[in-house]
Amino acid sequence: MFGALKGMGDIKGMMEQAQQMQAKAAEMQDSLDRIEVQGSSGGGMIVATATAKGTLKGVTIDPSLVNADEVGVLEDLIVAAVADAQTKAAERAQEEMQKLMGGMELPPGLQGMMGQ
């Protein structure tokens, strides 16, 4: 009989831990919206700014690139800068998740739910 009660305590502890993890995940998602990263291309002539969630916030173009004959090059540089920003956003999101979880390993099914 007491063994069954001990099992209930384990379940209660697991539920509390799951709630704490859920709260930490929500906190992390909010913080990722506030963190901004920048990606660049063309030696910094094109800069893309994105959140750590990967949402593009803006693009800055060096005025020297604005030339009607170079539109194709400009388009390619913008794509490269955005891709760079998205890569950095994913890396930053991973870093923030690791900091928040304190190095705790999650089961594979939970990793996807937590944004990994």
C-alpha cells in the first residue's frame, strides 16, 4: 500500500517538473522574439536583421549598390544576407535553449516541442 503512495509522489514530482519545463519553454519563446541577430553579405554591404526565432525584421543596403545594371547582384546579396541571419538566429535560439535548460538533456520527442 505504501509503495503505491510512493509512486504517486513520483508522479506528482514529475508533473511539477513538467510544469516548470513548460514555463521555461514559454519564457524562452518570449525571449527569442526580443533577441535580434544580424547576417551580412557582400562584405557588410547588405545586412539583414532577424529575431532569434528567424523572423526578418529589416534589411540595410549600402547606397553604393543601388545601380540599375546591378539589380541581379543586389538580389543575390540580399538572399545571402537573409540566409546568414536565419542561420545565426537558429544558432542563437539553440544557445538560449541550452542556457535556459541548464544543460539538461531532453528526451528526443520533447526536443522538437521545445524548439530544438
